[in-house]
Amino acid sequence: MTLPDTLRQNEFGFYEIKHKPTPEELRDYYAKRYYQENLTTYQPEYPAEELEHIEGKLRLRHWVLEQLREAKGTGSFLDIGSGEGWALDYFQRQGWDVLGLDFSSFSLEKFHPALREKLRTGDLYEEVQKLVAAGQQFDVLWLDNVLEHVLEPADLLHLCRQLIKPGGVLVVDVPNDFSALQQHLFDTGQIDRTFWVVLPDHLSYFTQPGLRNLAEATNWRVAKIIGDQPIDLNLLNPATNYVMDRTAGKGAHRARLAQDNFLLRTAPLPAVAAYYEALAGVGLGRSIVAFLQPA
């Protein structure tokens, strides 16, 4: 696979955009355009199976982080890049003290308007820096599909390291990009492009080794990594190859939801967690979900 001209491999081993936007350009993009102009995959409304899927994933990740956290019970929760507010809503319902940061309140106000007082808006770096300067710390930090969007992931993880309580957990969810499966699909002609490269939305493209290197360089220990439903396996079948036939995409997504929802509805959470950890172990899953603790 030939690396797109727009990307380079950095010192951590993952890929990043060569010519990054300025902080002002990025702030403007997310504050004024990203949600409002529907440039994201977020939806104006969600059917029941999507809502079940969101809730199920949160329950699973909550269970995993509770196995790692030294303190038990509820605590303080910071969602950096909280988007529509699903995680804020979930953890508040569990009795946690929650706080969200985002460039815009637009999406949260649509789906969880009651949480507006729990949200601080503005540049993510600046808001995180304010929390650090105030000496605040949290039991759980949440970076769900955020790290690939920021200008300097290492800087953000350094700041997060100052915000975590001893024994706390940072949950990082990033797309699983430039994977062995994607390489195989490209090399065998089953896809004709690096479909996962989406500019200017994603500025970094993480592999598991690259994410591990980044975590270690910023004084984090990788406690556990899980994957998720390996939707890219559909690309091995011409009948479900949604890259070469975009009309196959909705069916692949519906099957993904149905599979995850079935498992989370019928199987014990420890078994489901072990299943997704095994998927990550063989490099599968559209996402990499890493649970990091202070080194």
C-alpha cells in the first residue's frame, strides 16, 4: 500500500497529516461547521437499535474500567470532546460527577439539553489547560474518537496525565487505521483506495503499536486494549464490500449493530470483554479502545 502524499509516519509509528491546520482554523471548523453542517457521521436522530448499541458499548467499557480502577464505586468523570453527550448522560445516571468539554454545545443541546450546565465550550487544549492550572483531577478521563482530530496527540495525553487521580483510568477510542486487514484488502485489489483517510477531520491515523508508543512516551501504561465488531471483514465478500459498492454500507452497519446488541443483551459482560480483547489481539475491530493508567 502506498502512503498517501498527505501523510507521514511520525516518531511514534503512527501516521499524521503533513501540513496541519492552524489552531484557529481547527477551532473554527469544529465550533461553527462540524455538527451544524452535518460534516460528521453523527445523526439528527437515532433509531432504537442505535441507542441500544450506544448504551451497550458504554456498559461494556464501564465494566472494563471498573476492573482496573483502584477506587471502587462512583467518582469524577471528564469527557474531553463530549459531542452529543452520550457518555456524560450514562455516567451521570450511574451517579458520577460529570464534566464535558467540547468546541460547541450544538450537538449536546440537541440530544441532552439537561446536561448543558455540565459542559464547558471552547478550544479543547485551552479548557484542559485551565483544569490543570486549577489543580483538578478526575477518576476517569474519556477520549472517544477525539485523539485522531487534535493537532498534537502527545500534548493532549501529557495534559491528561496531570488530570488523572492515582489509580484512575483514561479511556481512549481511536479508529484502527492502516491495519493488517486493510493492507491485505488493498494488496489483493478488494479495495481500490485508503478509504479510512478522511481529511481534514482526521489528522492522525493510529495503529496499535503507534498508540502504545505514544502512551508510553507520555507516561501512561497500557492496561488493556479491546476491539469492536470487525465491520471491515465485510470487505472480503464482494456482496457486502461497502467500499466498492456504497449501497452495501447500510446493510453492513445494520449487521454490526445486530451482532453487538445480541452479544451485549445475552452474554455476560466478562465474556463479551474477553471476546473483544481477543479481536484486538489479532488486530481486528474498526476501533482500538485502550484503557490507560498512570505509569
